[in-house]
Amino acid sequence: MKKVSILAAAIAVALTGCGSDSSNSGVTTPTEPSTTTNKFIDAAVEGIYYSTSSGSKGITNSEGEFTAKSDDTVTFFIGGENGLKVGAASNRDVLTPFEAAGKYDRALNLAILLQSLDNQFGSASDEVLTIPNALREPDAATLAKMKNLSLDDRDSVTDFLTAMGVTSITNESEALAHMEKAFGEKSGTVRGSADANPFVAKNGQFIRSIMVRQYDINDPNNRPNDKTMLVHADKMLPKAVFEHTRGTPYFTYQDSANGLIAVSDSDSLLSYADAEKYISCVLAGSSAGCNQTAHPDFTLNAPFSYLLLDKSKENTTPKPGRYDEAPFIEGNQQVLNHYTPNKLEDDRDEGDATPSYQYETLSGSYDPITKIYTQIRSKTELSDPSSESNKAKRIEESLNFYYHVETPSDERYVDFTGSWDTTQICADGQNAVMRMVFDSEGATVSGKECNANSPADLEDSGKKYTYEELAAIDYWWFNISGRESKATLTDLNSVVRFCDDTDNGYIPGSGDKCPVDANGNNQEYIIKWEYQPAGTNWDEGLLTRRKMTPDGSTTGRVSIMQKIN
């Protein structure tokens, strides 16, 4: 089991229809998707390599243009076809770092990467971000510089840029301002269709919203780079406690002729020390009002803290909503595609006399293929929210998905059935590709991984793992009755703590302390999963996996998984 827990597998599938050519067969021949020319911008990005789920490949031109079928998923690379996948998104008229990378920190790091490369290799006289020739057709030495590059890690981005000879690296505020000029509210850039907003049909449809808070910065004035990573599930807890606290907040809305109604919600959160005390109380069998000290086996150290969901406080009493915030805004689909950095907002409750100011960087986008509205937010709370000029108190980074469901109890899933690849760049610049083929029973592993400097065969190549075995380690969403091979968007955007010792008899869900190995090494790990859905069945995006020790150190490399069929 150790070997497969190090592996990371992958997500972009080509979906093609087929039908009979016979007019007498009674079968309608599917319409061939049209070919479109669209743009990737943070200003136009020239020279970034892309591939599509229908098989097209190329590099963007000086307008940032790429060619793809209308229903394609487009994957973007830094370093050519053997380089790093930096994003994947369903095809649409305009794509930006937010749609491609999917999360605030990853989108920001991609913007910093693109803008900094242009600082060194582009022209100050144009409005184009230029990828240098050295990264369009890189040699092995250039690819080797990318072996530790990850959009999940700002330091790895700056290290790579330095290795490429970049002397002027764009900072965060510059990157945000540059994107505002390219596609912000005042840029004049129009994104999306003029068709009606599908979230305001007032026809009784049900809409699910899930929210994932990913990071907090608790001292932005003195330690702006110290992020607290929030843990949403702990598989080292006894199974009943794990099931009671796993997950992230959600709301289910009904868009009816009588107005917007929140028919159910669960947003009672247990955070930081309060979560640790709550766990200790539950383990002790104590009732409400318990004031237990934190249990030593369920206390997290920096840079991690719990952000758990108290499922006992789910609310099923309908309450009115409002048609005044995305995606519930009258108009066309263009209102769902927006970007504003550092905007002052007054977040006071209705009826309050005192302002409650905060600053928000907000990106919203609607994918007409997945039919998901994604909202990415960085919110800065102020020490004195009644004064807009007060100092920052805390920053939260979060992600929301909105999508349609058939009923309030229904859910949508990403099905892993099929083949998923992970490509690593080794120290010698060669690629190592690992494949996991999922079926109804589990996954078979094959291929190579980076070993020392070059690709090497996997020790467990050809071995099949059951969904029960995969769920016991970091692939935590598998083996749930009725959806053994499937995951929700919440599952795939969670940070999870687990014990990687199932080979030696540790039983997940027992609540036992995670043992050390024969060399005295801690076998407790925390896995951060991130996924931005793409494609009709939501299974064509990039699934990012980062395995960390309890002190936040990354074990191995951040891996990117993509479905290939």
C-alpha cells in the first residue's frame, strides 16, 4: 500500500458520440461539434502549449488564440507537451488563469509565472504575454528545471523563474492589477454567452452550493506569507466521529416562481481549538457544554488547523433567499463571468446601522459544458470593520461551486472508471508516466515513477488495489456503498489527515494512535486534494494531490492526475 499512496493519477477524457448513418435505423446521428477559435488571456498569452480532448495540439498565437471543438476540454502546459500541466478547462470563448487553474492561489501563481516570464523575455511595447522559445520546445536541461515546479507552491514558482534567468518577478498585487486590466469589470472584455442565466429560470429547479474554505492568513500585517491550511476530514478519528464531521458547508436552493428559497443547509463549522475540544468531548462521551482539553492524538500543529462540519446541525427549514448575488442575478450568462480585485464591500446584516467593511478579490465564471458556476474569493477582514481604512485582521481564501440537482437529496459525482495518468518530470528531464485503470472493483497500477534522477518501473506495477484498500489511505472518497468508484466535488477539494500504515495492521476508523515505522518515523500524513471539473461528465479536469507531513513539508512531489479515457 505504501507505493500506491505515493502515486498520483490523472483526468482528461475525450467524449465522442456515435450513431448510424442509415436514415431507416431510427437512430439520430449526433451533430458533429463545431471547431472554434477562442482565447487564453492574462493579456493575450502567446506560445503556451495546449492539447484538447478531441486530439488537437498547438501553441497559442499572439492573440492568445487556440483552436478546439466546441465540447472539448483544453489542457495548457508550460514547457511544451512534456512540460507541466498548469490548467484544464471546458472550451469557451475566453479562458483566464482562474478558469484554467481553478483556485485562488494556483491562479495567482500562474499569473505571476506568465507575467514574470514576459518581464524577462517579452516586449514592453506590446500587450502580449510571451512564453520564450526555450519553454516552447525545451531541451532536457530546461525540463529538469521544472521537476519541482508546482502552482501549489509560490516558492517553487520563484525558484523556477530564477533558474530560467528571470530577474524581475511580478508580485501579488501587480499580478492582480494586471489581470484586472485584461479582463476585470472595467476592461471592456466580454466573456460568455448572451443566453439567459440558467440559475434564474424561476421554474422550481434545485441548485446546490458547496463552499470550501482552503486557507486563513491570521496575521496578514506581520506574517503575510504564513497560511493556515484547513483540514476538512480526519480519517484517524473513530469512524462514527469521522462521518459526523467530514465535509464542507452546503446550501440547497429552489429557484421558484415565488422567489428563491434555501430549502436546506449545513454550515455549522467547528474550527481551530474549538474543533479539537469538540473531538475530545465526543471521544469522552460528553454532552453539549463539555469543556474537555484537546486530545493529544487529535491536536494539529502549524501550518494546519481543523475546519470540520457539525452535521448534527443540518437545517431543513426553508428560508427565503435573494436574487442579488451571483449566480442568482437576473440577466444573461455574461453576468456570471467577472473579476474584481480588492473591492471594498459592506457586509453588514440587513437592519444593522454600523458598517461591516471588508475587502474582496472575487472571480466568477460559468462553464456552459459542466453547467457549473465557480466563485473564487479572497476576503480580508478588518480589525475595526466599521472603518474602511483600518488594518487587515485576517484573510480567508475560499471556493464555491453552484450546480443543478434533481432533488434536494440528490448529488452529482465524478466517476473514476477509466484510465488516469500522472506524468512526472524527473531530474534528468525525462518523463515518468504512471497509470491507474479503474473498474467496478478497484484500480490496477502500471508504468514508471521518478527514482533518483530518472524514470524507473513501479515496484507494484500490475498490482490491483480494491476500493477498500484505496479508501484506507489517501484516496479517501472510494468504497462508499452505491458510489464505490465515484467522488463529489467536496471530496475532491478537501484536505484530509490519515495514517499510512495499513500494511502493518493499522485499522482506519479505529481511532487508534498512528504508529511509527521500524525506523521510528511518523506515518501520519495530510493530503490536500484540489479539482476543477471540466467536460460534460465533470471528469476531464486536473486533480492535484499534495502529500504533507504534520509540519507541512511536502513529501515527494505535488502530482497532477488526468483521465485519458
